[in-house]
Amino acid sequence: MSKYQHRMNELKPCPFCGSSDLLIEHMEGTILHPAHRVYCDNCGASSCYTDTDCIKAWNMREQTPNELT
């Protein structure tokens, strides 16, 4: 189980398609400094892999018009 599984409810919807069908992916071969990214299972959008907080990286973006209302 990923260290992020208990924080999935913190994820903002995909900024491209609005989907909440999001996954946390682990980059293979990163054991000493595990790298993860957020991936939209609907449209394929993703954050970059990071060895810091991938949820924070996903959520750091301009607000979409849907989020402003």
C-alpha cells in the first residue's frame, strides 16, 4: 500500500477532464528515494514523478473555471 492511499481524498479533480478517477503510481526502480506521481485514469494527464509530496504537486496549479464557481 502506498503511503498516499490514506490521502486520496485530498486530490483535486483532473484539471483537463474534471475526473476524480485518479491513481498514485510508483516509478519502478526507485527504492532508496521512492518517486510517485498522480495519474488521471480517464484522460491520461499526470503530474511529474517526485520523491516529495506528489499530492501537493498535483494540487499546485491555477484554478480551473469549474473550481472558481
